Amino acid sequence: MRLYNTLTRSLEELPPSPGPIRMYFCGPTVYQRAHIGNARPFVVGMWLRSWLRSRGYDAKLVHNITDVNDKIYDAAPGASAELAARATQWYLEDVRDLGLGDADAYPQATQFVPQIVSFIERLVASGHAYSVDGDVYFRVGSIPDYGRLSRQRVDQMEEEEEANALKEAPQDFALWKATKPGEDTSWDAPWGRGRPGWHIECSVMAEEELGPEFEIHGGGLDLVFPHHENELAQSSALGHGFARIWTHNGMLQFGGEKMSKSLGNDRSIRNVLDTWGREVVLLFFLSAHWRKPVDFTDETLAQAKAQWQSFGQAIYEARPARPTVGWEDFEAALDDDFNTPEALAVLHEWRRASELDLLNRGLGVFGLDFVLTPPPDEVRELARERDRARAERAWARSDELRDRILELGWIVQDGPEGSTLVPR
Ligand SMILES: [Zn+2]
């Protein structure tokens, strides 16, 4: 199996199964109900894990939660820890309702402060970081290849958001931030009371959970710089291999529309799930390649809904056909950079051919098994007989067969692609 690696800008082969494949996908900062955009890295990570496991890999997914941050302080002055704890539970409830199961671990930044402090101490001791007035900054100039993930030259980079005249260089970024007035969570450290910076959290949690070198690091494309560039700098400064393959998912686009009719202004995972249902949300994500941006509109969701319904109606097709594609085609699509639109095309081919076993097996990879029971052979046979009667315009016979099918608990529906059977 191969995946596109942002670091090398090329497709790279995964090690042979059973691996292991250890994955770290950046999760949200928790201060409100998470936005639907936050669901994409979770979904991609969980699907990848599901697919890798079905291919015999020992795959593990770690998905972190940033529970200390400026946004949280601003959203709940004086009670930021309580809000972060509540919003962590909201996020877990929301992603669990996608029906894909749980990541192997959901580390939270505030649970790793001693490890973060010790990591920063090692960076200071080795000359890669320095403290100024209670803050600690990473010395970007100490890493000759800084910028290799985002392919930027240091002199063309924007200044890190915390401007501080005492920094040695504008690109130096904060590892530890001294507590400011109004910030109600802080920890003791050799440099004074404060809290960790965002980037160092992920270097530490990834390495604590997966070791100093692991196979895949994922997250939204918006995280390449500065977040992931800085994670890579911090870990490689200590000589750690860190992630071998960097996978960045495309962003959700909202088409410039001010609000969605179905959702109003609330594009939280919760509201989208409540409005459209988890199957539609998953079909929506399936229809786009994980690396590409995807338009999130009422129209694209309605298309996803129609697709999901079409799978539900695949129980019986009047024109059973030999599928032109088999399981190996489904495998080939996913093994080649996890191409879900191509896999989806294979699923539709199975739907048209009434290949229910393959269809259910394929949908199951994405958490989408439909639990409808296929009709018994007797009912299928009656439906075929009815199709023949209709073709011969023997309407009385056709009606008689329809009633008989109904008695057996099935409704026969005639559509443009032939008749289908749905449970009564
Ligand atoms: Zn991160």
C-alpha cells in the first residue's frame, strides 16, 4: 500500500504487513462543539486504521486533544479547565456518533505537562531552545533544514504569532509560555509558572504514545505550517526520527455561502449529524479523495444522501448482472493512496449488480454496513417471474405476484433501473 507523503511530495510504499503502522492524527482544540471540519482527519484516520487492519496490519491511531490554549481562556474566563473538560466530552460524543469506533488513545495536553517540561529541558540543554522572561523559545536557526516540510525558506516565513522583542529571531516559536493575567490554568516549571505551547504538545504526546519514530502523522492541510513544521523541528532536534510519512487531508470548503439552509449557521459535527445522519456524513467524506478539498453544501450532502439511499435499495435488482469489478479492484483503489472515490465507484458497480455480500463487506470498511436482510430466494424468484410477466404485459399475473410478494413481507418497487425489493 502506498500513501502520499507531504515531506517528500511523493507516493510512498508502507512497510509490508503486519507493520506495525503507528499513526498520530492531530485533533481539535476544545472550547465549543467541534466544527464539521474537525471530523475529517478523525474519519480519514479511522478509515485508514480500519483498512490497514483488514490488510493484516497491526495499526494504531492516536488522536490528541488540545485542552489548554488561548481560545479556551477567551471562551471561559476563570473557568477554562471546566470548559475544556466539558468540550472534550462533547467532542468524544460527537465523533463516537459517527459510528467508526474509538481511536486507540485520545491524549490530552494537560495530562502530559511533566513530560512536556522534560522535553523542553532537553531542548534547552542541547542548545535548541532558550528562556526569556519566563517564556521558552525554540531556536529555529539551530536546525539547518528547518522549513523542509512546508518547503519554505526561513527568511521568507511569517513571524510566529507571539511577537516578543526579546526573541533572538522572529521565527523562533514558543515552547513554554509564562502565565499572563486572566489565564487560570498554569503549571510550575524551571522557567516559572506557565503552560506549554501548542506545537510541543504534539511532539511529546506522539512520542509518548508511539515512540520517537513512527509511520504516519496526519492532520488538516492547514497544519503543515507552522504546527507540523515545528513538531518536526522539535523532535528532530533531539535526534528522533519522528514521523516517516506526513498525510494532510484537504479542507472543507463552504462555497462562500453565508449559511446552509439545512444547518443555519451551526456547522458543528453535532448539528450536521442530527440533521443528516451519520451515513450521509460518511458518504459525503467518501465521495472525495482525502487529499482534496471538498465542498460542504446542502447540495453535496443531498447527493451523499441519495447515494446512501441507493445502497439501501440494492437489496434486489431485477436485472442481475455479472459485476465487472471484484474485491481486488476495491483493494487496488484503497491501496493506491487510499482512493475512496474509486472505491465508491466499485461499491456502486456492486450495487447495480446486486452483489450484496461484496457490497456489505466493502461498505463495512467505512463503518457503513447496512443491516437490511436480503430477501429469501423464494421472494427473489417471484420478483423475477413478475418482471417477466410485466415484460409480456401480463398485468393480471404481475399484480397477483406483487400481492404474493407482499404476503411474504416484501414490497416490490418499479424504478428506472428495474424493480427492487424493500422489506414491508
Ligand atoms: Zn498537533
